[in-house]
Amino acid sequence: MLSNGKSYFLVNVYDPDMANFFTSWPCSVIDGTVYIQNQIIFADQYCLSDILSFQTNLGEIEIY
């Protein structure tokens, strides 16, 4: 998060080889404030090894 202003926490990973989704908390630094959002990552949309090694770009946080 320090190098590019965003990262994510994986908060629910029960059985990575069998799971069809993971729950994550994407984090972004915007104007010096860290924003955290809840997000579901669907395993069929991302490579499992990239998700678990934090190489996945989950997109931008949406603030309403």
C-alpha cells in the first residue's frame, strides 16, 4: 500500500483450492486517508495464485 497507494486484506479464505469466492477488504490511500471497503472476489474471475500472493488488481474503491 505504501508503494502504489492500494492493497487488500483477505479476510475469509476457508479452502482456497475448493472455494468459489473470497471475501476481501480493498484499501486505498486517498488524500492521506486510508479507505477500506468490503468486496467479494470470485475465483473464476482471477487467478488463485495471484489472489493469494496479492498480485491481483481489484480495481478502484468506489466512494459514494
